[in-house]
Amino acid sequence: MKKLSMFVLALIAGVLTSVAQWGNNAGESVAIYTGESNETEMAVAPNGNTWVYLQAPTNDGKGTLGVYLQLLDSAGNKLLGEQPLLISAHPTRSWTTCNTYLFVDRDGNAIVAVHDIRNAPETQYLSYHIYKISQEGEYLWGEDGLALEGTEAFPMNSHMSMAQMDDNSYVFTWNSLKDNDNLYEIKMQRITPEGEMLWNIADLRITDPENKISYTWPTVVDAGMNQAIIIFFKGSSYDMYARKIDFDGSSVWSEDTRLYRAGWPGNMPAWSLINVEPSGDGGALVAWNDDRYLTGMATYMTYVKGNGEIGFAAGVDGQKLSYGDYLGANAVCKYDPHTDSFLAVWREAYSAVMFRTMAQRLSKDGELLWGEEGLELHPFTNHQYGYFSIQTAPNEEAAFFYMHNQTTFSNTDAGVTLVNTVDPTLRRDFIFTDTVNISEKAGLISSNLHNNSYWTVLWEDDYIGNEATIHVHRLNTDLTLGSRTDGAVEAVKNNNTTFSVVTDMVQGNTLFAVNTPVATQATLAIYDMRGALVATPFDGMVDAGKQYIEWNANVPAGVYVATFTTENGVETAKLLVK
């Protein structure tokens, strides 16, 4: 065992000397890509690694937009190479439509929707192909992805939305325009983790060609128990409905639930006005703004329960979020697990020249818990707020992310306001892009809270050579940036092929994934940073194939090294117990 301990100590020394890619101030973010780009999305895997999706020119001389991915570990190291990995470079149209392009599953894989004209380049009709990319950059569903509708293509399809069910299968919903009569229908597909398509799309459409009614802008959320809820719009007046679907795609409720009886002027695109989120109890939340009385925009929310009932007393009118004398827009909603209630944030305008940020907490029956006019997060100023998002935070707080144009549009900041949801008078503010560089910024995205300790934030900034650059940084819950400075060592990428830690920053139990080609004698051992053995979670025969070993990390906080020893040698993984 002495020889193995010396090996472990050597590994520890290498880990401690590794340098994180992002630093501890706003000017030390990770630059993902510099240059012209289109859509950008971000999502964090369960192990803390961050996926970034972007569309950018491929320099093929034809103006083709390529689909690229990058993966960062919790220290900011780029895991797919210095430049983003090119996933697909098929010809596209010169403009994009509203889609969700990136989803990260429970195993940390990226599910990517690629939207191009590869099936019909002569007509430039569109089709979707779905890719599943592992954290090692492997194409798990083939290098060409899965064609959702085979070789078919359509004059228009848009608004791709994705969710994962309890059995780890994936549900996809999207819009399609089959003919040139502007009649849209909603399509659905469910795919197993292995890439098998389970549903016949032709049988599972939301459509009404006989009455020439369009169904548009679907958004799907997981409802638990292998079911999902789809929020969508019906007709040219944009009535809003919800449908719950079962594992076979059939409707669970006897009829669709009408959530709002319309009122948007016809020139207001619904996809730009709504935000849909899971309600935390098998239902769905929707926030939006409309000008139903043609007197100016106002913000609203509604809540559909898992049984199809509308939870708010306001019914199909939706609960108005603020009763001040100002115009509301850009409403965003979120379930708050601390209080089992709902949160919202939006922007208000006074005479179209003064703007402020407002928030509200609502009970599950729609009661306004932060007063009728809501909670003012940022007072009126003559510069706009936008790019709102809400994330959970520790200690009964909620994190409200935003961007704010300062003196001119050429000087923009991104920040977060942390509010105690029980006592909203307690709050903390932090501008995490504050540097000596005055620059235009846009496109702020925030991740969910990881390991109860940090969020990942992404934005576009032009301070490097006056070119737009996609930046990513780590924002800790103590409102510091970058790798923690309290002596903790962040996780680095495992290059192991047969052994890895599923959760590399641990509170309580963690899982180790093992994948051996044949059955073999194996030992899983845990060592502290001195090389002392602290636990042996497994010692015996493991079967061939992928399986998991659980360890109850009942040890002092700190960095530990796990070794997995078989007849073929020793593989290691590092984890941080908090």
C-alpha cells in the first residue's frame, strides 16, 4: 500500500499546482469566442461543468453558420480544446428563428437542436436534427444526429423546446408550417437515452386544418411521473392553453386548459413576451406582458396545476403583477423552494424615458405577498434594464440577475440583486462586470445554482479589440468571482475511460461511475491529501458494463482522491467534500 500512497501523493501535488482559467475579478473571465456570432445559450451539468452553445460563421466562403460547443469545468478550464468544438456546419438560412438549442441532461450530456436546410437545399426548407454530445466530445447519437422527421423539410419550423422525463427520455416540441397557407401545427417527439424515437409524429400533432386554426409557440416542461406540460397558443388572437401529455404522447386532461383568453395586438409576437417555468409541484408557471386594453403594456402571471386547474384566483385573466401607474414589460418567473411560492421580476417605464426594476412574490393562489405595487429592486433612472433571470440562492435568498445601460448604450453593466424572500428588506447587490473597460454588453445568461455555492454567468462584451466576445465567469454566493479563495481546490477534468466521480463537489452521498469491459476484481479507495486511507466503499467483483458505486462522505471537509484499482491498473478522480 505504501507504493500506492506515494502515487496518490504525487497526484495530489499535481492537482494543487493546477491554475484555474478564471480569476477573482471582473476582468478575468473566460473568453469563449471572439467575432460575429448569432444565438448563444448556456447550461450547467450536474457535476458543475458548464456547456456553452453558439452559432458562428465557419469561414467556408458561403456564409454558413456553424453550430459550436464549449465545455468548462468548475475552475474555468476549457475541456473541448482552446476553440469551441464544431458540431455541425450544414447550410442554413441567413436568419434564425426562435428556438431552444441547448439542453443538458441528468448525466451531463448536451442535447443540441440543429436547424438547417440539409434535407432540402434547393428550396431552403428547414428540418431539425438532434445531437447528443458527451462531456468528452463524443457524438452519442451519430455524427449527423437524429433527423426528427426523416428526410422531410418544411417552409418553416421554429420554437424548438426540450425536456427530460423521469425515465431519462427526452421530449421535443416544435412548430411546423406544412403548407404555404400560414397554417401552423405543433409536433411532438420522444427519444430514449439510446436514441430511439418512440412516437409517430403524424399521430401526435396539435392541429386543426379543417377550421384553419394555427397552433404556435409551444414550450414543454417536465411535470414528473413521465409526463410533461406544453404551453402553447391557439389562433390569430393568441389564446394561451396548456396540455398535459403522458409517456405515450396522449393527453392526460380531458381537455386543454385555457390560461388566457387573448388580448395581444396582432403585431406583438407572443414568443417575445412570455416566460414559462416548472412550478415545482408538477405544474407550470407563465409570465408575460400584454396591452389588452390598448392603454400600455402591463405584466401578468398564471399558474396551471398538475391536474389542469388554474391555481390563481384571477383565472383566465392572469394575475396582474403590479398596480402602479407605470408600463410593465419583460416579465420573468420562478418557483421559490424556500417559501413554496412564486417569484417574478420585470421592468417598469415612466413616460418611456425612465425605467426601474420591480419584483413580486406570489402565493399559490395568486396573492401578492410583497404589496400591491411590488418590491422596487432598482429605482427609476433614464437608462434601461433588461436580460432578467431569477435563480435560487442559499439562506432563503433569491438571485435576480439583470443588465443595466449606464450613461450611454456603450457602457453596460451586468449585476445580481440577492433578496431574502422571507424578509425582502434584506438584500445584497453586486455588479460582476465592473472593470476599467467601458464597453457595450448584451445577452446576459445565468445558470442555476450549483452545489449551493455558485452560479455561472455568460454575456457578450466588446472590450477586447472592440470585437464582440462571449465571456463566462463564475459568481460565488458570497459575491466573489472566480475560483474560491478559501483554500478549496476546484475539480479538474477526468480523462479516465472506466472510472469517474459523478458529483465532484460533495455534501453527503456521492456516486462513482465505473465501466469495465469484463467482470473484474476491483477496489475503490478514498485517500485524504496526506495520502492516508479514509474509506474503502467497494472491494470485490464488478460486473462488465456501466454501473455506480455510492459513498457516504462522512469525513471532514476537504479535498480527497479516489482510486479505482483493477487487474488493468489504477485510475483516479478528485472530489471536494464540503
